[in-house]
Amino acid sequence: QVQLVESGGGLVQAGGSLRLSCEASGRTFSRYSMGWFRQAPGKEREFVAAITWSGNFTYYADSVKGRFTISRDNAKNTVYLQMNSLKPEDTAVYYCAARASQAMGVMTYNYDYWGQGTQVTVSS
């Protein structure tokens, strides 16, 4: 069982930056690939970024490539999402998710555990 708690969301102006954190419970965090997803009002939850359990490989949605960076610190049981050059269309609730596999996933059903989400609002 893994519990995930996100933090770091908030209100930021367009062009600004935020760093989201997701802290996981449990001693086997390093055996989970991690992902970030987001869900805007009235829309389906969508993939943002993923990272393998080693941290050696990452993958991004085209909409955030070059602006967002996913990373992890297995010693701290934490995965991060650094978001730069934020746009109003990035406004959403952001969720982290854990997958009991070394392979990354881009679909919500690929993941076994989810956090409660953190709101990110980008004003124009």
C-alpha cells in the first residue's frame, strides 16, 4: 500500500513557475514508477509526465514538453514536478500517481495509487 500526498499548488501569473511535490509513504517507493496527471473542470484527467523508478528515464505530454520537468528523490520518497512558463491552460488539479512497475505509463489505468490532488491556477 502506498499513500501519496501532493503539495505546492497555488495561484501564479502566466509566465511564472511552481514546483509540485508528492511525498509517498512506504519503504518501497524506489520500486514504483511515478506519474503526474491533471484534470481541468469539465475535462478528463490527462497525462502530464512520468518517470521510471530509477529516475533515469522520463516522458512528457507534448503540451508541457520543454516547460515542465519531473524528477524524484528516492531517499526522500518524493517526486517533483517543476513547472515553468506556465500558461492559463495549465490550470487544473494536479495528481501524482504510483505504478508498481519499472515501466512508465501514460494512461490513468496504468497506475495503482493516487494522491488527493493539488490545485494549480494560472491567471492571464
